[in-house]
Amino acid sequence: MVASAKTMETESPQPEIQRESASFICSRDTMDGVYPPLLLAINARRQGMDASIFFTFMGLNAIRKGWAKKVKFHPPGFMGAIPGMATMATGMMKKKVDNAGIPPVEDLMDMAMAEGVKLVACKMTVDMMELREEDFLDGVAVWTAEDYIKYAKNCKINMFI
């Protein structure tokens, strides 16, 4: 279970009034589930917006210590069901990402945090997966769904990716 409320971040999840804000939800721990919210949130910050990514269900793995490097690409449809296909497709996609000059997920995660993107873990999923605060990257906040909605209702941009 999550550590007591005293040790968890308790600041009000409200965007700054003066700035526009953007919120993204990441529910998958795959390359095509993690890259888009990271890239969009980083770019929102670069446009002067507050930005957060709410990680829920399997997306939560992306913000667990040591897990970002394990993100894979799973081909859609029957191809993804073939044994070994995800490993082969992941290698191919990582090569394409590298050739395009795009940083790996773990570097993008560092960039996002350095640029002020708020990384948020869904409390319900944290509890369901029996995780603790120390399982996550430093600086990850834990919000309830209600906290997220309070934040998101004031955002100019909200995306479920």
C-alpha cells in the first residue's frame, strides 16, 4: 500500500492561475503509450504552460524506478500475438527512434522532470498494484482520481493517450 498521507505530496493539484495548463493521461507502458504524453507535456512546458501526466493502470510502470528502459513496442493485431514479435518490433522501433534523433524514454522522463512536467501516479492503481512511494521515480506525486479531476477541469488541454 501507499505510504501514509503525511509522507506523500499533499499540495493542492491546481494549475497556476496565471498560466494555461495541459494534462495528459498515460494508461499503457508501451512505446506508443509513453512517448506521446511525454513529448506533448515537454512541449506544453516549452510553450509556457503548466503540464502534468497522470499515469494509471499499466502506464504506471513507466514512472517506476528502473522500468522506463523496459518499455516495449507491441505490434497491433495478430502480429503482436506471435511469440518474440514484441521483442523484435521493439528493437526495430528503438533503432528508428535513435536514427530520428529522438531520446530514449528514460532520457525523455528526465527531460520532462527537469522542465517542470508534473509526473503523477494514480492512487487507486498504486493501491491495486500494492506499490509504495519508494517504488517510483523521485518527485512523482500520487493523486486520487478526484485530485486529477480538480486539476484537469481547469486545464486548457486534456488528452487521454
